[in-house]
Amino acid sequence: MQRMLTFALIILLLFLVDLYVFQAIKTVSDNLSGTAQKTIYFIHWAIFAVTAGTFILASATRGTPPDTFKTYLASTLFIIFASKLVVVLFLMLDDTLRLGKIVINTASGEENFDPSRLKFLNQMGLLVAAIPFSAFIYGMVKGAYDYRVKRVTLRFPNLPAAFEGYKMLQISDLHTGSFTSTGPLKEAVRLINKQEADLVFFTGDLVNNLASEVEAHIPTLKEIRAKGGVFSVLGNHDYADYVREWPHENAKAENLRKMIDTHGQMGWQLLMNENRIIEKDGERIAVLGVENWGNRAGFPKYGRLQEAYQGTEEVPFKVLLSHDPSHWDGEVNQKYNDIDLTLSGHTHGMQFGVNVPGLKWSPVQYVYEQWAGLYKKGRQHLYVNTGLGFIGYPGRVGFLPEITVFELRKA
């Protein structure tokens, strides 16, 4: 009963939003022919019917993995609905002005006044709504696979001389379960290998939920090459914590074992609260890797940095792989101030935002203090990679899929 009431309220909300937006459509189209108006009205309410029907169907089949068509349909309908909310803002402004006009004219005793909607505001609402709509559609068509190589030079006073000019490459958040073919990741691997990095790091979220999602991509990902090896850690999605039902009580543990084995099959060295010492010309740096550790409610703290740190105390330069950037403020720079560089992912830049020279904005910044790019406190650096894949919305706007190449220099 509670579930049916929730469904009814959501459908009612969708209807009321569409009914409200319909007022703007009527206002803007009032000069068109009757046939054109009827066509526009039909399209508007047909989209509502498809949206409501899709929501009901998705709710009835909850737990069934969505196929490509369902994912793109749901995303498109959500984009349309979100764009309508922009129109609603302009309609609310219009109604506020109309109400003010009515109150003023009533108080002054003026009988002849026009309480109709302002056509200009309604037109502006539809025009402005077209901007995010176009951006989100473009993000699905082009942005999801528009791989970008970012180059970052980092300078450290304690960098061993042998590692001057050393190249480390980071990728993160592949979410292979979201890919509909193997082609895009083959292109990503080609770009990765083209960089000829000394080390390659993967900072978690190989899948959306299940280890089986990566199987089709194992031959591609095992082709990643680095002179000193590929190192990886687990992200919050790799533990399958978001799967609600399992066929038997050991299935979740078996899934995690399969996930761990997959890293080995690809030739990646999975660091689960441990470290590796990298030597070059008799000098050393340390690579530490922890399991997922989130400093926000709802994210478990699997990582045990104290274990990963053991044995690196005397190593002069340390790099930490930790999926969630909130680990940096939550523990790293509180207790381990000799970890020089922390590499994280997790945020995706929310796969949406404004990212141009001089302006970097995304809604995710209101949730995570460090969410994209380079941050520094004292001698310690954090870099948050916005990810190579996607989840939920099958696209990217502003924060495109990222391959980051770090060049180490002596300060």
C-alpha cells in the first residue's frame, strides 16, 4: 500500500509539472495555426505518457539489470524532465509578477488590467531550458567517449634524483558495466599506452556492481602497458555493496574473490592495504594502496592505511592510491603527513558541470571539498581524477573522461 501511494504521488508530481509547463507552451504557441498547436500539444502529453509509463515499468521490474535501450530512454526522459524544471522557474517568476499586478490593481481600484502571462518570460524559459537539454544530449552522443589526456607536472623537494622526469599515469572509475561495446575502452587503452608511462595506477570502481561486468573487457584492459607495472585499488562499487539480493549467502564473498582474481588476470597488482617499493638506480619510492575508505556517512571504511604504511617509513617519497578523496582530509593529512601524493577518483565531477579556464563548477562540489583536479596542503598533494567511465547518466558534460599523466620533478 505504501509503495502504491509513493508511485501515485510521483506520477501526480510529474503530471503537475507537465501541466504547469503546458501553460508556457500554450502561451508561446498561441499565434500558430490550429494544426501546429495540436501537434505540439500532442507531443508534450505523449512525452508525459511515456515518462509515466517508463517509471511504472522500471518500478515493476526493479532489480532487473537495465539494457542499453532502457538506460538511454530513462536518461533522455530525465533530461527532458530536468529541463522542464527550468521552465517552471520562469513560470513561477511570471506568476509572481502577475499576482503582484493583480494585488496592486485591486488595491487601486483599477478594473481594466491584463492579468495574462508575459509571453517574453515564457519564451525565455523555454529557450533557457533548451541549453541544459542540448548539453545533456550532446554529453550522451559525444561526451561519454571523448577521452582527454591531461598532463600535470608536480614538483617535490624530497623526490629522489633517480626519479626526475618519472611519468605516472592515472585512470579511475571505469564502471565497465556501463559500456555497451568493447570499442571505446580499446581506444582508451591505445591512448594510455601511447603515453609510455613508467607506472600506471587505477584508483577503483572497475564495475558498477558485479565482477562479471568486466569479463568482456579483460582482453582489452590486460593490454595496458607500463615500464614499472600497473597498480590498482578497489572502489566502493567493487564490493557489490549496492546489490540487494544474492542467490545464496556466499555469493557476495565469491563475487569479491572473482573481482580480486580479475585484477590478476589483467596483470594489475591489486593493493589491498599494502605497498610496493619501486627502485631505480639504487633509489626508492613507495606506492601504497588501500581499500575503499570514505569519510561520509554511508561509505564503509574498509581501508587500513596503517597496514599499507608499514615498511615505508624510511622511503623518502610516497604515493597513496585511495579511491575516495574524502580519505585525504579524513585521515591522510591528519596522521600521515609524509605521504607526498594521494591519487583518488570517485566523484566523476558528477559527469556534469562547467569546466573552462578560470571556472570549474559542478554540483558535486557541495558534497566533496576536493572533487576534481589538484589540491595542496603544505607539502602534501591530492589529485582527484574525474574518471574514464560513467554510471547512471550515460554521458559527460564539462568533465570529460580523463587519463592523467603526472611528470615528477625535483623542486
